[in-house]
Amino acid sequence: MKKWVLRFALWIASGILADLLAHARAPETILTVSLCLSVAVGAFALVLRRPFWTAVSIFFALSGLWLSAIPPADRWLLPLVEVTIGMMVAWWSRHAKVGKIAPRDGFLGFVLLVMMSLALSVALMIGHTVALSSNLPLLLAAYLLTPPTEVLIVLMILGRHQIIRPFIQRNYRWPRRGWSLVGIGFAAGVAMSFITAFLVDIEHGVGHITVQSNNPFVYAHGLIHHAGLVMFLMMVAIVVMAPLAEEILFRGILFGSLWPIWGLGWAVIVAGVVFGLAHMNLTLLIPLACAGMVLNLVYYKTRSLIPSTIAHASFNLLSVIMALSAIH
């Protein structure tokens, strides 16, 4: 009975969010509501566990969108994205085994991240096209909402397998020489910065590729004029929240499940490339894929997410510092 009540509540919540999205006009509201809609759809699919009925239910729950007076492409594309997310989660939830993480769990997390980014992009089209670089509240919302979404995806995967506590205990255990893990993390982060900078120079100098930065302090020049809370929140999102969530997904779940099955070499390469693809910037695919490979090796050598998370955070911090130095 409790499951049916939960399913009904999530279905109603999805419908309400779809109706709010159809009438929202402020870009920040559209971004927040569309992300909440994707989370509600995913949660509904997780508890229903039947792909066909999930698709049918979501389709009717989102009638507030496809019956509204918005452009046809926006009216149908977002519901189709949400239906696809729901069917994927329902199928995975139906086949997930208790206590055992498989490579498909990591690939699912990656695809869901891409699908949610697509959902956000389509949702913004409902009002009007807005560039993140020219809208500071929208930029903050995007960067502050993305890591929690990654955390929810990770918790969904670990929770369905019922291994949240064992996963944390295994990957975040502080050993007797724990400070050596911190040193390894900082050293790896610095090495990643040099490697990616070298590869970017090669792309630009040899391949004549115009590299588009993923760093908001580079493409959103208005950030530099906002000290205090805005700068602090953006730094927290980039240096703390994103590395923590991404390391659990790409190292702990994806790479951790790949290497026992595919072997170390293929696991390092594939998980690194997927990490690069997740940032959805083809001009930085090779540098970020190589950075992911370094993080994979750090995790493999230490069997802990502590140094890889510190390395990732250090890498992001150095990227921000170099961006701010270049602007000044």
C-alpha cells in the first residue's frame, strides 16, 4: 500500500511540475523546475519498475506541457526526453541486483547526466534562449543544481543495490597513514593540470583547434565582478560538490566495476573517455579524458576515493586560479 501511495504522489508531483514549467517564464525558475521534474520522473520510474507503464504514466502526467500553447518542438521534445529517462530507470531498477554493482550502473549514471542536461537545455527553450554566460543567476543555478543531481543519481544506484554504507566504509576509510593519501591527491591534481595544459597547447598549436573552456570564470566574465557569496557558492560547486559527486560515479561505480571484468588497461581508457564525454565539450575531450585516466590510476593504486577526490578538487581549484590570473 505504501508503494502505491508513493507512486501516486510522485506521479502527481510530476504533473504539477510539468504544469508549472509550461507557464514559467523566468529562466532560473524554468531551470529549477525542469530539474525537479527530471528527478521526480526518475524517482517515479525507480519505484514503479515497469518500463511500459512508466512511459504511459509519465506521458499523461506531462500533459500540462504537451497541451499547452508553446512551440510544438518544445511541447513534445521535453516530454519525450523525460519518458526516455523514466523507461531507462525503470528497466535498470527491474534488473539491478542487491549487493552487486555492474558496469551498466556506471554507464546508466553517465547517460542520465547527459539526458538531464538535455532536458534542461530543452526546458530553457520553452521560454526563450538564454546564454548562461550573460545570466549570472542562471549560471549559479546550473552549477549549484548539477552536483546534487549527480549525488541523487549515485544514491539511486547504490541504494537500489543496498550498498550505500559498505560503499562509503570501503572507499572513505581513513588508514593509519591517511595523510599520505592527501599528498598523493594534491600531487596528482598538479600533474593533471600540467598534462591538460600541455594537451590543450598541442590542440591549439598543432591541430589549430579553438578550445572552448568549461570554466565559468573564463566564459562568464561577469563573475569576476561579484565577490562575496556569489564567488563563494561558485567555488563550492566547482571545487567541492562536483569532484565529490563525480568521483563516486566515475571512479567508485564505473571504473570500480569495469576493471575486474575488462582488465586494468581497458577500464582506465574507457572510464577516462566516458569522464571526458560527460563534460560535453568536444574541444576538451582528449585533455579531460587523460585527466580521467590519471584519476582512475590514482583510485586503482590507493583503493580509496579520498586521494582521487582531492586530486579532482585540486585540479578544478588550479583551473579557477589560472583563469582568474589570466583575466587580471
